Amino acid sequence: MPAKKVKKTVSQTTKKNVARLHKRVRAGQKTIPDRVEERCWSALKDLQKKKSPVFQAVKCSLDNSHYDFNTGYLVPRGKKVSSELNVSSVQKISRSVFMMEILLNNIRSGAVNTKRELYYIAKGMIKGDSFYSPLDFDSQNDSDAVIDFICDMFEVYREEMNCFANDRGGQTYSKHLIVTETLDDGSQAEVDLSALGTTPFQPKNKPQQFQLRAKGKVDYCIVIESEGTANTLVANGMTKRHNCIIMGAQGVPSNAVRGWCKTIQDQLKVPIYFYGDLDAYTLQNIYRTLKAGSAASLIRNADFSAPKVRFLGLLPEDVTNHSLDCYEVSDKDPVELRSLKKAKDALANDPFFKDKKNKLLAGILKWLIKEKRRCEQQSVFSTNPKNPRVLEEFIVKKIKSGSYI
């Protein structure tokens, strides 16, 4: 029996409707291969009727982003991007159908690949058959854009297409955490992080396969922007003295880091704090992405963001209260100039920073623009250079005193 036809889904702006969308796909009411094949058959029928097929996808950009504080992450509004078959779009649509076939073969066979591997698989098929030559990709950016367009068209995660990023979740340390991973064959593997010493646990980019339980009491999780600084805290004994989890975010958080952070948030239900640099880049590109997702991932933010993570710092008052060393930001420096411009753009156009309930975070951007300074997370070490625990004590004090946003 053919699957029942699913009513066309319009992008929603609430957590409830976004969750329903992905639940429907995963529940198998209509499988991804069914939906892809249906779309391709529809395009073929249009051609037979001498009509131009049109491929539509969710517009994943800031101007199509909606943020609600209660939901906690960016979701799409109703805008779509359309590609109608014509002289200028024939290559894009043909490439999309070509890549769909590759992705469907992976889904059916159970194979997985990274974006880079898919690029070379496509190149190999094109090289092996001259018929595909007009579809050749000049660079991986071209094939990546096609994969993203396909996922946005069907409103599914890249992972649901068996395409996994070549990255891992944040390096994680704790004396009080046990992780159980369900493997693809149904078996389970258990890791007690307390047995790893100063070696981090680094989960694969499948955070939904992990079940977490506390070994004793976990008071909080601290996400450190710099992996090196996270390693320093562990090497100096912070996880021995405190019932905590420490995670290195690796700079701008990947999908794996974001998904892993959400897993900790949802399963352990402990406070999560972010500690990083005091600059516009950290606030916009790292913290906002970790907490509320990104405009480029509108259809994915429901599962790849941790809305409850709090901004521990550095804060402007930390600079004043501790006389932290800062860098002067020059309008003549093109890099710094772009950073200030992006901060101003965020205040004017980013729904996350425009939300009244995030006015304290927006206030930090305004402070950075006005003062033209930035301060690095490691600057705390200058306040007491002979004390190896100075950053640990600084973080713990801020958490206990409520010095965070």
C-alpha cells in the first residue's frame, strides 16, 4: 500500500510545530526516500506536461528567522527560496537530482558519508560517465550548497540523509558522569568518565544515541570556549575539587558540540554556563549559536541548541572589578572594523539580540561598540599569576554569586 499523502508543511515559528514536523518524518508516516521519489516524479510529470518544475526550500537566513524566548532557539518563518527550471537554473536542479540519488543510495544501504566524501563520490561518478559531465562541481562548496538545499527542501537534518559532519562533540571531563551509547547494531557501550583520568571523552556526532546518568552529584556544567583552557582547568584539578562537568567548545560550536550540550541540558537538568572571551565574535558566533542555534541551521536548531545555557563571562563588570588586561579595538583595523559592524548589525537585525528578554546580552554588544575594547578569557591569569587555580576560583565565585546572564 502506498504511504498516505502528507499535507505540505509550511515552516512554523513555534517549538510545538517544529517538533511535530521532525516527529512525523522520524515516525515513518512517509519516509525520506518516499518523499524524495515523490518530488522527482512530480518534476517529471511537469516536464511531460511542458511545465517548468519548481523546487522550493526553506530560506535559512537571518531575515527568515524568528526567535521566541520561551522556545529558546531560532526557527524559520514562512519564506521559501524557489528554483524554477530555466536556462539559468538547469544546472542547480540537475545537480540536486543527481545528489538526491547518491543520498538515497546511502539511506537504502545504510552507508554514511561526510560532505567531503560525498563531493568525491560525485566527482567519481562524473568522471566515470561522460553523461554527467555538465554536472561537475568546481569545488566542494558547490556540492555542499546542493546538499544543504536538498535538506532545506525536505526540511530534514543532514544526519537523516546519512551525511555526518567530520567532527566530534566537545571534549568532556567529569568525575561524576557515566555515558551509555547505543550502537547501530543495538548493543551498548558504557563509559565512566571518572576512569579516564585527564583524557577527555569526546562523543561522536550522534548525540541522540547517548544516555547520561550522574555518578553521585553533578552541580553544574561549564562550557569553555577554548579547549586549551578547559584542559588547563582539568589538569589543575578542578573536576577533583568540584562536582562538575567541563567541556571544551572548540571555538564556534559544531553541530556535534551543540547536540552534545543539549543532551546534557535535557538529560541531566543541571545548570550550564558558558565561559569565553568578551568580544562581539564570541557573543554572536559562539554563545548565540550554542544557545539559540544559527540562521543557517533553522530547521535543525530544535535538536542542536541548548537554550538554558547561561553566559558566565567574561562580562564588562569583570573587566572593571578585576582590572583585566584588554585589547584596544581600532576602527582602522579591517578585522576589528568588521567585528564592530557585525555587532551593530546584530543589534539592528538579529531577532535573538532584539528580544527584550535578552537586553542584558545586547547591552554587552553596546558596551563593546562604545568602549572599543575586547578581553580574552585567559586574561584572568594575570590577576594572580602565581596561583594555578586562579581561573577555577574566579569561575566558581561567579557561579556562587550569580554573576552571569
